[in-house]
Amino acid sequence: MAHDLLPYTTRFRWSALRGRCRRRLLGGLVLLAAAAAYAWFAGAQMARRGADDHAFDQPLVRMAARMNPPPSHLQAYAPQNGREEYLAAVISDQQDMINGLTLLALRLILAVTAGGFGLILLTAGSTEWEMRSEAGPGS
């Protein structure tokens, strides 16, 4: 086999992994891990009603609530019978679902953006590592 005759070589040398490229690679990995954890958090919060009341990202929760205000004509509405009470509960449930979906979308936009920056950092770090490996002594 021809590949057995070739010496083992790699494009990346460990001695070239230093300074800025190491920081970029580690920063990219941390950012990707944080984005994945936040995306998981977003999905877990969506599955539980009322879980956003004490979430750590309250500015995002308030933004989602401002994006979907409740119907103004139902603010002071008092149901007169069982059917109207049921309809008011349905409207309230739909409002909760709309707020939850909006918040999920906002959280996922934030997670995908952070993950994208993590991938950019990983690409920049690995490219610099490869270039240093090629240009360094012993190439």
C-alpha cells in the first residue's frame, strides 16, 4: 500500500499553537459551548409554563412581552358567564403561547449568533495555526 510508505506528517505542529491563535481557538470553543447551552436552555424554558418569570435573561423576556402586547380592549373585561370566561382563558393561553414563541425565537437568534461568532473564531484560530505550522522551522 502506498500510504504505508509515506512518513506520518501533519499540517499542524503543537509548537505553533501559541498566543493569539490559541486564544481564538479556546474562545471559539467557549462561545460554541455557551451558545449550545443557551439554545438548550431556550428549549427547556419553552416546555414549562411560567418558567420565564425568574429566568436570568429578563431583558429579553420583557422585550418579547413588549413585542406582543395583550389586546387592549380586553384589559378591563369581566366575563359574564361560563362561555365568556372560557373565551377569556383561551385568549390568555394564546397570548402566553405567542409570548413564549417570540421569546424562543429571540433566544435562538441570540444562540445562533453567538455560535456563528464561535465558528468564526475557530476558523481564524485554526487558519493561523496552520499558517504558523507551515511557515515555522522544520517545514
